Amino acid sequence: MGTSRMFRIFVVLGSAFMILLIIIYWDDVGASHLYLHAPVSPGPRVPRPPPQPKPHATRTPSFLNDIDAFVNQFLEPGTGEPTDTVPALLGSGMENGTGRRRRFSDRNNQEKRRRLLQEVCANDSVAFPGKNRSFDDIPNKELDHLIVDDRHGIIYCYVPKVACSNWKRIMIVLSESLQQEGAPQRDPLAIPRDLVHNSSMHFTFNKFWKRYGKFARHLMKVKLKKYTKFLFVRDPFVRLISAYRNKFEMRNEDFYRRFAQVMLRRYANQPTPPASVDEAFALGVQPSFSHFTQYLLDPQTERDAPFNEHWRQVYRLCHPCQIQYDFVGHLETAEEDAEHLLRLLRVDNVVDFPSSQRNLTESSWETDWFGAVAVEARRQLYKLYEPDFRLFGYDRPESILNE
């Protein structure tokens, strides 16, 4: 009986040891080991105080709890807070004049944006669905906007209609997931658009479950703790205008069939809308921006399916109250923010942000676009997107809401 018991103990200990080795060393996403060092040098290391003894707590043995404890111990040297890398960069011989002032300005902007996220997430008066859940409570399918680059230790949460095509291009270049004549593609603009949005080109958190099973969340937490996490946002109402212009003022068969026909039936007295987008454009039949806002406010829309990613709220795409982002970029300051971010990631010598002003929707257009939308509908729409306004520091559009 004693021999059998010892054999089972050795089997359990051996299995635990092998799983821990897999967690530490096995990462089949383009690297031979788990990339755990911070992507940007944090400066001189501060000696840590000796660990304090912890009181013994009796608990039921659990293999997964042991794994959790190991991961927490493994992550203990990191704080989980954004790494302050700007002083290290300022000490690199680029400290004089405009460059120094600009870097301090960039740093202050980022500190304000990160602090605002923390304050809004901690503010009980600002409520929205999913705000108080833990990271473990987020369904895997809601993590598919988090793109991981293990090569450089980067996690990017992409938000459609916020320069996400160009940032996806940069992530492809950095991950070296696209080869051109046997060498990695280095020019972001040379990447075809159909590949930019091809899910096979990006490794997202949603794919972790298929690869790692029950240990996926543990690996996600390791990467979230140690990698640099960033996203870009823009004025929520301007983003809606941009989404409408791109998906309904241009010929898009998929969006016409999935969404435009629904709007035409419900709100435009078109019980049998044209069968194709080409026919609709030839007849001059298309949903208006007012129809689009009605669609967003209609409770039936979310009962049928979650909002499409192009108009889904950022807090639902990127979970800023569960993930402590190190960098929050704004489309309104895209070029300055992109330059700052690539410099912090130490990849500014590898890739440049391919900025483009083509067909850019301007904030000054809001009044004209919302002119045909009833004031009460505007206010309801603001309530729908208010968390994004508050989280990312965009002012309440008083001129639109108080006409």
C-alpha cells in the first residue's frame, strides 16, 4: 500500500514539474522560449527587500492552485504597472532642447491617460457592463482583438476605424510572419490589404485556448504582466461617422447584406430592399446616418447579435478595466503618439508608422452629420458610448446634445 501511494505521489510531482517546464520554456508562437524580459530597458535595478515569511494557510490541495501560486511567484519581480521608460531614453544622448521637452510632454500625456483609466475604472458612479468582472471572467471570444508579438514583447488591442490597418501592418512586420523572397517583409505599406485583416497573420489571445487548453489563462497573465500593452482610440462619435462612411457610403456587399438591408427594412419603409449593393447604389437606395443611429439604439440589434467590431465600444473590445495598458494613443495625435510608442518599444529603427490622412473623418464634421438625428436620439447614443468618452478623456459633445 505504501509503495502504491509513493508511486502516485511521484507521478503527480513529475507531471507538475513537466507542466511547469512547458509553461516556462515552450512557446510555439515563433519563439523557442517564453519571452519574459521587458521589451524596454527599465533602467538601473533597485535591490528588492528580503521576502517576508507568510503565515501558513490550510487549504485543499489543488494542482491548478499550485500552478497559480507558481505563476504569481514567477511574476513577483514585476509590478504590473506601466514601466517608466522615458528617463532611460532621455539619458541616451538626446536630452537637449526641443527633443527633451517633447519627451517630457509625451511622458506626461501618457501618465494622464493611464491615470484617467484607473480613476474611471475605480469610480463607482461610472457603470457599464463588464466593468467589475475579473480578467478570468472575460470569455475567450472577447479576447480576439489582443494581438501578441512574442518576438518584441508587445500586445496590441486593435480598434477598427482607429488606424488599425496600419498598426496591424506594423505588427506583421515586427513578428516577421510574412516572408518576401525568403526574407521578412519590412515595408508595412507593401503588405496587401487582404493579408492585413487575415486572422492567420496575427496571433491573438483568443487563439491561446486552442493551443494551450486549461493553461491558456496562465500564459496570458504572464504576457500581460511582462509585455508592453497598447491601444489607439478616437472620439467615439467621430468613429461612428467613420464607420458609417466606410461601410455604407462605399460599395460593400457583405455589410450591405448583413446590416444595410436590415436598416432599410426596419427604418426606411423598404420591405424588399435591393438584392445587391450594386443594385442599391444604382437606385440610390442606402440607409442614412440617422437610420444607422436608430439601428445602434434598437434593443433588437443586440438581441440578434453583439455589435459589429466597427462600432462596438472600445471598453468591450479592449477591456481597459481588466488590462493595465502601458500606452494609450489617440488618433487625433496619431503621428506624435506613434513616434513616441515606437521609440519606447525600441523598434523605431525597424519600422515607421505609415500615416495617412486620406478620407480621414474630422471631428468638426460632427454637427453636420448629427443634424438629421433627433436630439433625444443623440443623447441616448451618448449614453451608449459614454464609457468610452469618460475612459479615454473625450469631452461630452455639448453642442450636439443640447441643441
